[in-house]
Amino acid sequence: MIHRRALCILATLGFLLAACLPVDETPAAATATSPPAIPTQGPTPLPTRTSFPPGTLLDYQAQNGDTLPAIAAHFNTTEAAIRSAN
């Protein structure tokens, strides 16, 4: 009786450990010797920013986590300039 119980426990542990093993989910056709697909398009163009002349005031709505030094650095200005324009 004890041996049967130990065998059941070992079998259960074996099934649980087997379920934790990594599984290769690559389809059989993808494992052939064909080379990986290469994109035919060029690189994605970098986004461009609109340039404004110096001294142009912009409306900016503060977002959660913004700090005055970070906003000043983002807009290439000073904290004092932002305070005076606010």
C-alpha cells in the first residue's frame, strides 16, 4: 500500500515537472533550411519635429509625472522663462 502511494506521488510529480519543460512551438515547415524572410522595404524614416523660431510660445498641457526642469529641458528653455510665461 505504501509503495503504491509513493508511486502515485512520484508519477504526479513527474507530470508536473514535465508540464514545466519548455516546448518548441515552431512549425515543422519553419524548421527547414529556408533562410529567414528579409524585409524588402528600407528603414523606417525618423520622425521630424516642427521647428519654431526662438521666442515662440507654445501651449503645453502638463502630464502626470512632468517636472518643471524636465519640461524646460525638453523645450530648450529655462524654468524661470516658463514661470514668467505661465
